Amino acid sequence: MYSLKQWDKLTVFLEDGHLEIDNNRSERSIKPFVIGRKNWLFANTPRGARASAITYSIVETAKENGLNPFAYLQYLFEQLPNVDTNDKTAMAALMPWSETLPGDIRKSK
């Protein structure tokens, strides 16, 4: 009965060809972190866990957008101190899908 009430949500991927039928790609992305979670003892506090989650999200999103994660993080660390984080245009230029990112942080094909 529950699934019948959720039918619209279950079939939404049929309406948009960009949506995937499952989340296997995202599950594969987090698998290394799940397997190695006991190795990250520094995340024994809520702040440490939050910092880890943010870092992992940035790295995996960079990978999904064809960026070299190390080069992208280095670029962010160089640029962010000089950016007004309230400026949506400036922040959008730093996103991993931004066309304005330097070419040297993109993985060569």
C-alpha cells in the first residue's frame, strides 16, 4: 500500500532522461569511505564528522565533473580567501561544473 501512494516519486525518472533509475553511482562513490570509516578516528566529534563529509563531498563532486580533486582543492584554497562568499556569482565560478575553472584542473582525457 505504501509504494502505491509513492508511485509518482517512484516513476519520476521516467519523466526526465537525465535522472538515473538507481543511485548505484553515488553508492559506489561513498563505498571507500564506508569501508574505511574506522580509519578516520579524527571524525569522533560532530565537527570532525561534518568536516569529513564536506571534504568527501567536494572530492567526489570534483571527480564526477572530470576534475583532478587535488588540483581543484588547491585552487579552492588559493581562491576562497579572496572571494566574498556572499557573492553568488563569485561562488558559482568556483563550483566544479563551472566553465570558468582553469583548464589545468580538468583531467586530461
